[in-house]
Amino acid sequence: MELGEEAMPGTAANREAVGAVAHEALFSVGKMAELLETGTDSQRAVILFEVQQLLDHCLEDTLRVLVPVLCLNCHTWVPDLQISAAEALLDVVHKKVPSDVAKMISAAAFRVVKSANTETIYEAWGEILVAVLPNVSWTEDELARVLALVDAHASRASEVSRKLAARVLGSLSVCLTADEVEKFVLARALNLCRDQDVDVRGMVTESMAFIGAALPLEVTEKKIWNRIVTLLSDENARIHAATLRTIAHILDAHRAELDDPSIRTSALFVEQLPPVFASHNAFARKAAAEDQRLVDDDSYLLLEIFSEVFGQLVYSVYPHLRDDLSHKEAYKAFLAMATCNGPVVRRHCAFNMPGVAARLRHHYLVEVSNVVEFLARDPDPDVRYHLAAGIHETTRLLIAKSSSDSLFKSLVSLLQDENAMVRLNTLNHFSSLLSNLMLEGDRSSFKRLAPVFSNLSLLSEGNWRSQELLATQLCESAHLIPAETLRKNVLPLLYEMAEESTFLVRKAAMAAVVRSIRYIVLPEDRAEVMNLFRIEWAQGSIYWMRTAFLHGAECASEVFCRASFRLLFGGAMLRMAHDPVANVRLKLAIVLRKAAPALAAMGEYGAALQALKADN
């Protein structure tokens, strides 16, 4: 690959050096590695610029040849090249790399930050350490050296160095065992929690999330919780907000343990978390009642973060609330946030709806369903987008006779939303939604979705992927849709999409057509629909329509019994052995591999087979 003139540095000497690199080295990973080691700074800059291309096209050679040279020498380079090297390695560490390569990169990062004197280098190489450390396996001696480096940074007067130490502790906790985290990491992190610099405290607070997630709950209860409470009362709102996220992350990591009987008597859940949850519920009610355009920045930040983690908190804490008043306060806090005039807060509420529904439904089923309906009509499209992403789980948790009206209205509203992305998010789980909304198999409730099926063309608007998704979802939900709706609304739309869209849409539409015909149970209705299908597609004037019919027949061989398959598809299929277009005959030959057991009993089968065998 030649390097264009526009990518070359400005001076004539640099252009000459870069030109030499472009012509001599960029075709060989080995030569590029040699120039990284012995070349000029200009040549190194060009090589580093090309690393991304190498990662995309020859990853193994880059990791085996180029990365070791980079790691061995980057600590001796000028700051600008060190930053360029960090940018190149960021693309490496975000891929799955072998443990020995990860260890090599982490060692290089420690060497660079040891002598770094600018915050940019600390930030860039700190990001590399955070990304790569979880992939490293340390021996006891290596771990001791790493911890010594962390201690050295933690004891420096420089805030950026201590912040790096705080950041690395969280990443280390991901690659160590729980015992090692408690023995080597916990005390160091707790010590940094008392740092005078707010950025250091903020960074270690974020690291405490990973440390707490790696430790057993009893250790969190005894050794971490008191420090968390102290951080919650920090005078800086950013620390308070980061601590809320830390609590939520720890609880989320231990979610699988919530059904453990021992958790029900855990002091963390019974005594320590409920008061914190209650105090923040009270704060949220008060803060959400105000105009969010006028509140102070700290209050808005805390409300925003509390709304973000509310789902994780309520899911973990709600079962341990002892009285109805506490349950009521939790609901009122959520209601206040979901109806405030802060769009970001409402987005978080919409995102958290499945987790909230899982807990609050036991006491506030109808009320939470009304909140769902309210958010489904929210003026902010991002709120509706987040709600639509989890609406299938929300309806599964909330559906009941008392709540069904609100849920049906919510679904209709989302499926008819003016925003295509909201409709697409809802459509992703359309078949699950229909299944959830059919109370005990009662199809009469389907009438409430009549507005959606009377205007299915709205859902087909957009790109071909949206149409393919719609066809797939209609195929999966055909057994839930009344036969009359299948005939009048679903099949015409599928035919239209198959005619006007791409090959993949046509395949998905044909599968949905066959499935829909399968669930038209009255023989006379099915015969009428099938006759029209054969006339328009099996005898269509365009060859790809006949090919599409055969794809539908291939799907039908898995849906219908042999007798029904012969009756509905057999004759039309076998006549295609004499089709004038070779593509159609080839598709028939392929389909016959599946359909042969059903068609072998037909008299025309032998003649069709002979015609295909003799085909030129």
C-alpha cells in the first residue's frame, strides 16, 4: 500500500523519509518492525499510523512481530510517539489477544507511565492498562512486582499518578481470584478512598465497583460497606453519584445469589441497604417534583444517576423492605422520576422498566402498567426507544386482566410510533409480545391490536432489514393471529414485500406466507388462498416469482403433513420441471431433496425426475 502525499509530514526531509518508508517497508511486517526499532521518529510515526490496517488484515503477524518491538521500545520514545503508540495499542487490546501478548503490553504500559510527565500519556496508557489487565494471568512474583508499581504510583504527590493507581486496582480485581483481591487489592483501594483529591477518590470509587463484584457479599458487608457509606456522604456530588453506580454494579454482580436463603438474613440486605435506598427515594421524589431546567447541577446529577441505577437497586432491595410504607415510597419515587420534565431521567426509567416491573408488580401492578402507557406516549423519542427495547419483558411481567388495557394501548402506540427506530425496537420481539398478551390463550383480546394489523404497511416502511424482520416475526407469530386477519391483512402485505423488496426479504416473506396458510384452518378458505398463491407465484410471469414459490414449498415441507403438502404444492412444483428458465429448474432439483418423501407417491413425480435428470 502506498502512502498518499496528503498523509506525509510537512517538511521536505520528512516527506523524503516517509516516502522511503512507503516504498520499502509498508509491504513487510518485518521491515516495519525494524524501522520501529531503528528508524527515525518520522518513520515510526508512519508505521504507527498503519497499525490499524495491519490489525484488520494480518493480525497474527502484527501480534507476533510488530507488537513485541513496539512494547520493548516505546518507553524510550518522545511523548508524541508514545501517544501514537497508545492509540495503536488501544486497537490491539480491544481485540481478544493471547495472555502472553497482554502481559507484554501491560509491562510496556507500566514502563511508559513510570517516566511519564504529562497527563495525556497517563490517560492514554492508563486506558490500555485497564483494557489489558483482565486478560493477564500473573505468577506470584509478577503480581508482587505489579503491586509494587501500583504502590509507587499511589504514594506519589502527583494526583494523576495516584488516579492511575486507583484505576489499575479496579482492573486488577477482574483478573485475580476473590482471595487475592481481598488480600492484595482491597486494602490499597480503601486507603485511596481517603485521598484528598476528588478525582482520585472518584476513580477509586469506580474501581470499588469491580472490587466489590469480585468479593463475596460477606466481605462487602464487613469491610467495604462502611467506606461506601462514607463516600455517599462525600461533599462532592460526583463522588456520591459514582458511589451509587458502584453499589448497583456490586448488586448486579451478585444477582444470581439473591434467591439464596442466606441472603434473606444478610445484614447487607436486611439492615444496610434499605436505609440508603429509602433516603434516595425521598430525595428523588423531592428533586423530581422540581423543574429540571432550574435545579442546581448537583441535584440534577444525583437524580440522573439514581434514575439510572434504580432498576438494579429496586430489584435487589425491594424483597427486603419490611413494610408497605417502604414499598409505597419506592413506587412513588419511580413515578416521580418517570413523570418529571427531565428527558434523561425518563429515559433511564424507561430502560429500567423490566427490572422495576419484576419487583413493583407484586404491590402496584396496575399503577406500573399505567406508567408504561404514559412512557409509550412520551414526547422524547429516546424514551420511547428505550421502553420499546424491553417492552416484551415488561408485558410478560405485568400482563393480567387488570393491567391488560394499559399494556395493549402501550403496544399499539409503540408499533404505530412516528419514529421508525421505535417501531423497529418493538418489532424485534413482536412474536413474544403477542404470546405474552394472549391471556391464557384467549384470542379475543387480539381484537385490541386491530389498529396495528389494519395498518401493517407502516411497520414495513424503512430499509429491507426492517421488512425481513417483520416477515420473520409474522412467521413466528402466525399461530397466534386469527385466520381472518391472516387472510385480509397479513398475506397481502407479505406478497407486496416479496414483490417489491430484496431476495432476503422475499425468502422471509415466503416462509411467513406458508406459515400463515398453515394456520388458516377452514379447508375452503385455505384452498382459496392457496389457489391464488399458486396462480400469482407458481405461474408468475417473472422467473424469480416462481423461484420464490419453490422456496415457500421448501418451507412447507417442514410445516405440512405429506398428504397436505402433496395436495397444496405437489402439482405446481412438479410442473416446474419443464420451466423455460434454468434457475427455476435448478431450484426445483434442490427442493426435491427435502420434498421427495412426500411427492414420491404422485404419478407426475417420476416424469419430473426424469426431465430433471435429462436437463441440459
